[in-house]
Amino acid sequence: MAHPDTVVNISEKCATIDQLWSPKIIAEANGWHVKLVKSAGEFVWHTHEETDEIFMVISGQGLSLSRGGVNGCRAGATRSSQA
């Protein structure tokens, strides 16, 4: 995990992840973890009552189903999920 005031190269961190669906903490800010994960296929919707989440697509695209419908997110975009 990066120390405060350290620049984290997301591309370099992605290159170190071999397993799908195995999140890695790459930084921390104000008690929040910044996690990076490689994914493929279906992601089952779930909640974390104690926290909010932000999803950012680095490469490819992501689609999520929620109570509000289908949400799309392409590379370079982000989406938040509030508890």
C-alpha cells in the first residue's frame, strides 16, 4: 500500500494483479481504502452497509444492474454506489 503523498501508477499496479476478483489495496486516504481489482463476467450486486463504493473502469467496460436499472461505465469513467 502506498504511503501518504505518494503517487500511485494505476497501470503499473494493474500489471501486478494476476487473479480475477481479488481486490488489492493500492492506497489509503482519510481512512478510506483505494482498491484495485481485475474482473470479468458477472458481478453479483451486493451492499456494504458501513461504506459507500466508487467503481472506476480503467480498461474495457462495465455494466451493473441495480434497483434503478442498467448502468453502463466505459474506460475512463467512474460510478459511485452509496450505502
